[in-house]
Amino acid sequence: MSDTPVDKMSFEDAMRELETVVGQLEKGDVPLEDSIKLYERGAELKAHCAKKLAEAEEKVAKLTLDGNGTPTGTEMVDPG
């Protein structure tokens, strides 16, 4: 499990770690206390990924196409 704060992770890094957490929990050979910590970390990672996806969807929604399929009405977005 990474020591990186979840809110500092990229979507891809968070998703990779979430997959690792799920894999460890599915094995079922993790002690109870560790399972609880893994579950909590997984919940944080899932929420972070959902937030990042929502932000991406919002950016895409700002893009509109004209009748020819050409992007119009685009807005510059903060990449942060």
C-alpha cells in the first residue's frame, strides 16, 4: 500500500492501488486489522477515482460540436 495521500494521486495511480487493495482483500488471507485498513484505503481510493471521473466528465461536457462535428464553444479549463 502506498504512503502517498490519496488526494495527491493521479487517477491512474489511484486505480492501480485500488486494484491491488481489492486483490489482497479477495485473497482472504489478510489479518482482520489489516483488512479493515485495506478496506478504508480502498474506500478512499474509490471516492477519489469517482471524483476524478466526474471532473473529467465536466470538462468533456464543456465541449460542444457544431453541425459538422467541429468543436465549438470550448472553454479553457484549469488542468490542475
